Amino acid sequence: MSNPCQRFSPAATVAGAVLAACAVVLFASPASADQPLPFTDKNADGFIGLCDRSGHQVTSGKITDIPFVWRAVSSTPAPANYFQKGGGRAFLAVYQPREGLQPGEWTGKMFTNSSAYSNPAHPMAQGTNADPPLLNLTSIAPLWDGLLELRMIYTAENLPVRGKPYPATVIKVSGDTWTVVSGSGSVSCVDGGSTSDTTAIIPSAIPSQSPTLGGGAEAALRPPVGSAPDQQSSSPSPGASDSAADPSTTSVEAVAAGSNSPVSFGVSPWLVLALIVLPMAGIAGGFAFARRSPARGTHRTP
């Protein structure tokens, strides 16, 4: 009886080994491989996994999606002392790479509200339907090969905002689509929980379905030909709160550079609007009532 192992030629054996190796790489790696970048961010420590509402990791989406992603998960643990009393806080920020500038000089915007997370090994930032889509971040539209850098920023009570190092992932915007091009490793989207401060103010920020925007809006993320780079670099004042600002317009440039000033985040702009509009409505209503009422001590003769 012949040995069945002798039926395989050396070429077939090599081919089988190659296929097996490919299978291991395929199932052990994320859906997309990292691409070469025209810059190096030495402050990046780990990457950020992006998750949809179903708890699955995603590597692409639409710039009109609300929220941009449902959850962002760090591949690296929370910094020492930034996970306190059984919880930690973090938010997602987006930065505009610029040729000729170092990553610490890029303009950045707060992309989600501050979130409480439960797993210090993999901090999370939670998205809500009150967050802006990527489309709205026109002041930091991609200027360098369509690239934007996502960073996770940590906060904690009685500690300065953790500017660096930070987990980071780079996405590329093309038309109305974004795609992860660096930082595409695998994370668990459900190994822990996170709750955005937005939901404490606006519970309806978590409906069952995501709102959508009309098509054709992707042009807003394309800077005009020949336009100068956005020079906006506003930063939180020492001891001041950015909580009343829309996450899409809150600059975290100074924060990410390592500001030593404690900064708080989390109050929704809807609450601020209500505090302004309601008193004004009451004053206007009282004035109108006074105009309609006859003066005290007078009477009309028929």
C-alpha cells in the first residue's frame, strides 16, 4: 500500500502552506490594511476602533452619517490616574493634517461630547444622534490628500486634560465616503460600556434609527481650489468650560497640545438655547399682556 503523503508534490505542499498562511492573516487582521501616510505622528500611541450601532467594527462610512460612528474604542489602556472611582471619561476629536506643520500644530475640533466609560483597558467615546456628521466640520476640511486624524482625548476630575500621547486613527475622505487608512486593527466594540453626557441632557439623542442628510452635500468637505488653510486656533480659556459649545465647533488644539488647565465638557447646546429662549419668551409675553390690559384706576365710558 502506498503512503498517501507521497501523493502530494513539493509544489502542492508549498501552495498549501501559502494558502494556510493567507487564511491566518485574513482572519486575524482587520478588513482593511494600513496605507503609507505622508506624515508621522510621534504622539500617537495605539489606534481607535470605530463601531456601528450593532456593535460591529467598521472601517468606512458616509460623511453624512449621524453620528459619525456609534462608538470609538481605544486599543490602548487609559492613562494612569485617568480612570477614577470605577469610571473614566474620554471624547473623540478630529484633526486636520497640514503639510509643513507638525501634528501638534494641526487644528482640531471636539467631535463627540465627553463620555463615561467602564473598561480602563479599552476606553470608549460614545456617539449620539445629537452629534454632528463629518460633513459639518467644514472649518477643518481635508487639505492634505483627503486625510483627517481622529484622536481620543482623556479627562478626569482634578486633573488636566490629557493632551498626549493619544490613540489615533487616520481616515481618508473621498467624495461622500470616508475610509480608515491607518489604525485599522481589531477591537471589541462591546467589551465595556460608555455613556455620553449628551444623553443626560437630551435623552432622545439615542433613537432607534439614525437621521440622514440629503445627498450631494459632500462638497462642503472639499476646500475651494487655491484656498488658504484654515488658521482658526481658538482654545479653551484657563478654568473656563467648553460645555456650552457645539462639539463640531469646539477647538481642542490647546487641549491636545497638553494644556495644564482643567477643562470640563458635557453640557448640551440645546440646554443653553433653552435657558436663553425661555426667559426672553416670558418677557415678551408679559410685555404684550401689559399692552392689552387697561391702566389701573381707569375705566371706559360707553
